[in-house]
Amino acid sequence: MSGNYFVSGDCRIAETHDVFNQPTALEDYNAYTADSVLQSYVDQFGGSWGKDRLADYGHKAGHELLRAGFDANKHKPEFQTHNRFGHRIDQVNYHPAYHQLMQSAIQAGHHSLPWTQPGLGAHVVRAGIEYLHSQADPGSGCPLTMTFASVPALQHQPDIAREWLPRITANVYDGRNIPFYEKEGVTIGMAMTEKQGGSDVRANTTRAYPLGQPGPGQAYEIVGHKWFCSAPMCDAFLVLAQTDNGLSCFLLPRWRPDGSKNAMYIQRLKDKMGNVSNASSEVEYRGAFAWMIGEEGRGVRTILEMVAMTRFDCMVGSSAIMGLASAQALHHTSGREVFGRNLHQQPLMQNVLADLAIESEAALAISMRLAYALDHAKEESEQLLVRIGTAIGKYWICKRAAQHTYESMECIGGVAVVEDNVLARLYRESPINAIWEGSGNVQCLDVARAIEREPRVADALIQELEKAKGHFDLFDTRLHTLKQRLAGHELQESQLRRVVESAALLWQSATLIQYSIPEVAQAFVHSRLGEGGHMYGTLDQNVELETVLQRAMPQVGQ
């Protein structure tokens, strides 16, 4: 009989078994220096100057922030309507771990780096910080990305921007429920969606009434509701509301300029399956104070400056989820023996792991390529690529994340569905980015709208793809087909998903061909553009699995 036992008094105490053949946890490591793939794309796209900053944040993401992520998701935000004296305060109380995550990210420039240190590679380094932070906790990334993305929208109103941007871009986090003007650093949320409209914000019924002279920069009061107000403890929110001249954009502070509580009333917090550390709420505005941002009646255009950045962050965030899911699967299987052999050395498991690895890398590759485009947005071709690439990338990467994360869980087995394993949380998180900031159909319609309004965006995409011609006949053939469809304006609405999917796969292929190792590029092109299997783990026999896995394996000893 295995195990040890002994007698103590009249009681026989037994140890029923020894614990063996269990891998170590992927924790207490540097999430940046352990990730060879992330380091490669940061370097290739101009971010090598930020490697020390990234290594520092990678250490935090693999140590204290990883633990904070678990705590912030275990202890959900709680809504407190009134204080003990009966005053309405509309306060959301977070676990200290949430504030730790926010403070660390803001100190690192997650919310501001390209605005405070503009220059080549700034968006790339900032994307690397986001990638690492999202692996610790995707939920707190919501107010961080909205704060980051608010800057180009607020720049439409220079007088308001002069007062707010220094606080928005400051590397100071202040989570207290006090007026904005008493803080060195503030965060920004947004509230667009209403019950009756969803993604169709033009169906919004919330109204804005001028308190005096109407127009950009002027004071208004807002009356209405929002079905989703993300991160309701932010210091101000970009809000869409109707005026006599149409849907307009407003900055609505949580406290009025005179120090009184603004008439923004939280109705309840959403009980979400994922994104748990972050509070999402339903709110009503009963004459809430706000300033108009940008031209009256052009609110959608103004807010799209923000949406472009948040969609980009959805790409990076979903790539991060897949990156950590792959790393967890690789690390776990490398430390476990099954059927007499190490699990990650068994051919069938190697095929699955390699397939997950190339999927994860392809997502990161186009995300970093788009970060490079943001850094070079003064070049027309790069600006056009950003316009179409954010919609294509958000559609495809965010949709792939859920199946990818599940397959990574299956590699690990039953342990992966237990709540003290990060995979369970990643799986619940994986659909969020696909829905937030416009679901799949909205992204596809946006691609078609962009091409229709500015045909040069299609030219910019094709120009980017043609950089990879001449390496694989399969790629060249599929590229020719896409060019014909776009040139012939074959963009029937019912077929848009097919077109966008083709564009995404070709873009990922082209980026891997140019910037990855040949083995990864070949595996991706043949499996994604050819007639391969429909599940992960169906790479053909010509793929050099060992080479792909060696590139993706987390280097936890680094």
C-alpha cells in the first residue's frame, strides 16, 4: 500500500498518497523577459528603447500584479448608494488590489505614454505595457484604455483640453471620490449605449439642454439614461446626447465645477460573467452638468476619435489573453508526464500547442504592426491602415480569443477550470472585447463604410499585403482573390464576414512572413489559407513543431 501512516494514541492517521507529476505554477516570473515573441515584435517595430520599462512592468505583472488580479476578481466592486448620514454618494467601492493595479499601470504610462513622450516606438512600448497588464488583470484595463483614448477626442475642444489633459496624462492615480480639480491625476470613462439602441447610438434619446450660450465648450445639462456606463468611478465621462442639431459629444464630470455632486445617478452595477474587477453600471442623468466637446451635431465623429483607440486596445487585450493562455498551456504540459512520456513532447499535443502558439503570435503581430502605424500616422498610408486595420483586427482577434482560450484549458485539463487557475478567468474574459466597442457585425460594416467613403483605405491594405508576395503561392493566390473582390466592390452586406476574415488572415500571414521566423510563417499560411482542419491541432506534417514550440515556450528562468 502506497503512502505512510503511523499511530498516535488510539487514532490511526494516514497519508493516502504523495503528490507528484504536477507542474509548478507559472508565477513569480518576469512576464516580459520570459516572452521571446513579445520582445521580438517590440524590437522590430521600434520599441527597443523601452525594454527596461517593459522588463520592470513584466516583473510586476508576473509577481504582485498577478496576485492582485486574482484578488480584484475574487472581491467584486460593491455599490454604495448613500453614506451613513443619508447623503447620496453613488460610490463604487473596490478591493485594494484594484487600486494597486490602477496605480501601477498609471505610474508606468499605460494611459498616456504616446501623449507624454511622443516619438517613434511610443505606441509600441505602450502596447507592450498594456499586453503585460492585461495578463495580470484585463478588467482594470477598461478605465485605463478609456483614459488613454479620451485624449484625441478632447483635443477637438482646446479650451476644455487645456484644463483636463494635464490631469488625464499625469502618472498619478487618485481613486478618491472627490472633485476633479482637487486631483493631480484623473481617469475618464464613457457612456454611449442606451437600452433601445445598443450599437446604434443614433437611436439615443438622452437630451442635452444649454445652460446659457449653446455651442462647443459651453455648459449643458443632460437628461436621460445609459444602459452601459463603464468604470463609473472615473472622474468624468464622454457622453453622447441629442441636441437640436443632432447627436453631440459631451464631457460630464462626476462632480460639478462648484464642488457639488453632479446629477449622475447609478442605478445598479452589472453582474457580469467576465471583466469582474471592473465595474460597469446603468446610470440616469437628471440634469447633469456637462461641456460640449467638438462641433454640435457631430458627436459620433468626435467620439470615433476615442473609439479608434479603444478598438486598438481590444486587439492588444485579446492578444494578451491568448498569449497568456498559450504560455500557461506550454508551461503546464512541459512539466507533466502522461502515458510514460512528457506531455509537451507527444506529437499530437505538440501539434495542438504549436497551433495555439502561431495563433497567439499572429494576433500579437498585427497588433504591434498597428502600433507601429500609430507611431507613423503622419504618413498617409499608415494613417489609412489604422483606419481599416482597427476594424479588421478587432473583429478577428477578439473572436478568436474564446476558442483559443478554451483549447488552452483543454491542454491543461481539469485543473484549468478551477478558479485558482488563471485560465478560468481568462476564458470568462475572452468574449468581452468582441462585444465591447462594437460587435463583429459592427466591425464588418465599418470596414465596408470605410472603403466606400475613402477607397484609399483598401489600397493601403493591399499595399501592406503585397509586401509579403513571392514567398508562398497560396498567399499570392488568396491575395489576388481579395484584390479582385475589393476592386470589383463585391461587398454585399451578407458576405462581409467572409471578406473581413480573408483580409485578417492575409494580414496576419503577411506580417508573420515579414517579421516572424520562417517556420511560424509557413505553418500559419498553410493552415489558415489552405484547406486544413477546423480545430486547433490540425497542422500538417511538414510543420517543424519543435521549432515553433521552442520560440513560444515561456523562458521562466530569465
